[in-house]
Amino acid sequence: MPRPAIDLFQKTFGTIPGAAASAPGRVNLIGEHTDYNGGPVLPIAIAERTTAAVGPGAGDAEGVLEAVSTRYPTVVRVRWQEELPQGWAAYVAGVLRELWTLDALPPRGNLRIAVASDVPVGAGLSSSAALAVSAAKAIATLVGAKLTPRQIAGVAFRAEHDHVGVRCGVMDQTIASLAKRDHALLFECASLEAEQIPFAAPLLLVDTGVKHDLSTGALNERHAECQEAVKRLKLELPELAWLASWPVEWLPRLKRALPEPLRSRAVHVVSETARTRFAAELLAARKLAQFGKLLYESHESCRRLYACSAPELDTVVAAAKRAGALGARLTGAGWGGAAIVLVRERGTGGKKQVSQAVRSAFRRAYGREPEIREVQSSSGARAEPKLLS
Ligand code: ADP
Ligand code: MG
């Protein structure tokens, strides 16, 4: 069995790690731009994982973190309580600080960590949550702290949100920690309720290769528009805390109350919220064809109302539909990035035929081919004792 995190630990520190754990990347099936509006999302964990190998540091306890990754081979050495390192090791320092806050770590503990991963970075598959969750699980295992998957997700979320300073929701860390193989997780971002929904269907991820920069511009603009919509809708419904909580039966009233573009944005969020909950019901009832139709509807809503698609994504979705795929939509915010395609088990609309159709439509339009991979649903964070033996 290949053990790159363990090998890197031994090569870098000259000792054997005391514990190891892994956590997956994720793909969101439906529920786009609902998370920061207090609505539901429906992600699955994917087979690509990040593994963290950890051990105590050498010498007296003085609160030193030494961190290395196959992606960043220069060892970072930092006193994690006093300073937050630049770059990727900040996620690990944030995890240490949060574990310490929970009394799950001895004071001024030294720690060594080596990380290896096959989750692509910055491709919308949430490599950052895979890193933070695997580190939290590995460190908790090393020190014998009994934390629930929810607590691990919380530690990883606060590490990324409060310490690294990313304005992320809690979806990525939650799915990386709680995922069950062959299940999607219906996760309500306002109440934090989570429900496992059986999911075992062939799914393709098509990466358009168009990079989106979510840190500026469009996403912030959408955040602001949604906040403004809530402010205005409070005049109609004073107890409204989240845009996603607006009752879907009251869409006509919402449309009367808001000017464009707030109206379109809000209609997307409210209808996507209803669609995501309905999609989870259809999945649970194994009604895949109807579930697929909701994926197409979600894409249309993203494209027309939320204006977060891109021509490349529309090309993929249209080609998949023409080829008979059950459903397709952009995933991971949009403005570029990837689309998912739900294909049939075989024949027309199956994996082979849809992949070919998407490739050739894309080549005709853009003179190059997108990267297409099959997504395997996977399990959440786990200790990896076998890697150590
Ligand atoms: P993503 O969509 O992949 O989560 P982010 O920008 O949120 O994109 O997170 C990417 C960041 O997470 C990287 O820049 C790096 O700091 C950190 N990261 C992810 N995976 C690794 C890894 N294997 N080793 C070190 N750092 C990693
Ligand atoms: Mg991330």
C-alpha cells in the first residue's frame, strides 16, 4: 500500500509518526449559493483524499509546529500559539489552536505533521477542508482526544474561518468529517441539521479549466445583493433571518417587493432551497430521473437568475442534455470551474457516450478538451492505523 504521508514524515523528521488520519474532498450535487443564505446543500465526499501523519516534536514542550507537505516540501517551523505561519501551515496552526481551546491538547505541545494528498488544489473540490479535517482527526488520534465528527468539523471550520481568514461556510468541513460512502449529506446550513441520503449513481465531473477567482468581484457582489434583499424583505416579514427562509409559496409577494437584480437573485435562492430539499427526497426514493431534472433546473436558475454560469459550463450542460444524460449543472459557485453530469448506467446517456459528446462539443467551441473524471462517493475522515503498521 503506498503511504506517501508516512514516507514524507520519516524522511523529513527521521522518526516514525504516532498517528495518521485521512479526509476526502467533496462535490456538491445541488444547493448552489444556498449555504451563505441559510439554505440546504447536498454534497458527497469523493475518493480523492488528504492524509496527515503526525507525531510529537523533539525536545522540551515549547509549542513548536513543524509541518511539511508533498505539495510544499520546505519545512515550516513556527510557535503555533504565538504566530500564525504564512501559507498552508496556517490551517494546521489554526487546528492546533482550536483543539487547545477545547482542552484537547496539552499546553505548549510540540507537533510534527506531514501531509500528502490527491485532492486537486483550488479546483472547487475543497482541498482546504480535506487538509484541516485530516489534520484535526490525526492530532486528536495522537493525543487520545475523543472528539465527535461534528466537533472535528467545527475545529476545522474555525481553523479555516477564524484563523486562516477565509469567508467559507461550514459545508466543506462537515461533509469531509461526516460523509458516509454511497450517501450524500443533506445539510441545512442555518440549523446545522444533517441527514444521510443514499446515493450510488454514476457521476462525472467535467472541469472546464476556466479558473474562477472567488475572493473578489462576483461572489462578494452576490453576498451583498442577498443581504440587501433580506433587508428589504424584512419590511414584509420582520422575523426573516435568512434569505433561504422566505416561504417558497410567497414567491409572487417576493417578486413584488424587490427590484431587479435583487428579485432574480432572491428567486434563485428561494427556489434552489426548495429544489434541494425535494432533490434529497427524490434521491431517498431512488427516483434518479426526476432528481436529474432538478439538476438541469438548478443550472438554468444559476445561469439566468443568479448569473453565475460561464459559456463553457453552458456548453457542457447542453451537450450532456443532448446526449441523454439524466442531469447536469455547474457546481462549486460557478463563473468557471466544474460541472457535474449524472449519467445513466449504460447505453444512450451512459458514461462513455456522454463523455464523448461533451468532449467534442467543447472542442468544437473552444479548440481544446475539458478534463473529465468519474466521481466515486466516499467516506468521511478516519484514523488510518493500518498505514502505521
Ligand atoms: P479548495 O477549493 O481546493 O479548497 P482553497 O483555496 O480553499 O481551494 O484551499 C487551497 C489551499 O489549501 C491551498 O492554497 C493550501 O494552502 C491548502 N492546501 C490544500 N491541500 C493541501 C496540501 N495537500 N498540502 C498543503 N496545503 C494544502
Ligand atoms: Mg477551500
